Amino acid sequence: MSELIIRPLACIDGNSIEIALAGSLCIENAAELQQCLLAQAPQTGSIRLNLVELEAIDLAGLQVICSACRTMLGAGKTFSFAGKLPDTAKETLIKIGLQRQSSCKHNNELPCIWCGGAQ
């Protein structure tokens, strides 16, 4: 697997940021993404995560993303995906059974970002 590449990109509106990931998001490097998200969260009202170039993701990677979503929602901010989920993410979701979940108890029962918020 390739290493994880994290590219934070400021958005035009000044209140949101897009973070593009490429390579492999797994237990060995999930903490890198966690640190990036923790650093960006206080400075922005919205985080969009772009996983289009992600080659692999495991449960640890999914957990970091779900935790970031929950943290942002708890602070009254938004967290979403930019673009489509790569097949590797969809395959991991199927393997862990998350595709059966349709709403998120942490987001006022709105669609889960994995199951309803991404194309």
C-alpha cells in the first residue's frame, strides 16, 4: 500500500476547508489524519473531505472520519464529503456492515455521511 497524502485546501468562502486524501488511510497512519482534522476544526465552520484518490481504507481510517464528523457536529459545524466515495471505501463499508445504517444518531437522525451523504 502507498503512504497517506493529506492536502488541506482553503475554500473561497473563508469559512470552510477541503482536505484531499490520497494513498492509504489505515491504522498505521490514521493518527496523521486525526491530527490534521483536530488542527483544522477550530479554525473553520465546515470541513469537506475528498477521498476520490484514496486507494485503501480500513476500520481505523473510518473511525477517525466518523469521530471528526461527530466532533464537528457537536460544535455546531458541518462535515461532509466532496466528490464520490472511491470503491475501496464502499467495499470497506460493506465488509463492516455500515451500509445497512441509514441515519446517524449523532446528527439528529439525518443520513449518515457514509450511507446517505456521499454519492
